[in-house]
Amino acid sequence: MSKKEVEIKEIETEYLKWFSELSKDSIPVAGGKGANLSEMYNFGIPVPPGFVITAEAYNHFLDYAGIRNRIKELLSRIHYEDTKELDEITQNIRTIMESAPVSKKLQEEISEGYDILGGEGKNFEKGSIMDVLKRSSEPAFVAVRSSATTEDLAEASFAGQ
């Protein structure tokens, strides 16, 4: 077990799961992209280390911020054929979510995850991409993808929506 794997396993998280903790069966927790990335990572395909912010984190965020019912109410008013109304309501939901508070626990878990991935390059071997990024005047890059827990089911697909 590598030093990074030991360090990751020592951290108890409620809202963040490492690729090494998930599999293709983790769609309810990690969404389709998270589960598939985890499966590839665990199979040994060259996928960079990473983590998933879980579906439970999303539910926690909605409840902590007290915005779940406001969003449900807005969604209930949508006439899906009216694109202008759809755009207005989705922009309103975006504004609500972007201005909502995030719990300290969720903030800490996500920050700690980023620290493990790239904090001072301590978790990467010499000559890795982190060494290149540390010498750069640009910030470190990460890939962020959203993935719903029901977007790629056999009976429905919402990919890209």
C-alpha cells in the first residue's frame, strides 16, 4: 500500500469518497461518471487519483441551507415547453444554490480532499504533474464533472442536461 493510500484510508469522511472506495456498483452514491472512473481507477487503468462528492453531500447541502422546498416549488411551476420560463426558473435556482451556505463539515472534507490530491505536492512522486504545476504561475488544475445518480439508467438518459 502506497503512502498516499494509507493517508487516504486514515481520513474518515461522510460526504466524500475516494475512487479506491467505490466501484461500478456505486452509482447511487457517486453517479455514473464517479462510479465508472472509480471502476477504471481500481482496475489499474491510468486514471489520476480523485474523489467524488457524494449524493448524500448534495442532500446535506440542500437541507443545511434550507433551500430544498424553495427549489421544489420552483420546479413544480415549470412548463417544460416554455423555454423562456425554463431558463428563468433554472437561473433562479442557480442563484439560490450559489448564494446558499455550505456546512463547515462539508467545506472541510472537500478542502482536505484537495489537500491530499495536491497539497504541496507531498502525495505525488518526484517528476509528476504536480511538480510541473508547482513551478507554474497558474493554479493547479482539477477536472470537475457533475453526475446524477439516475442520468444513465437503462430506461432513461439525461446525460448532458
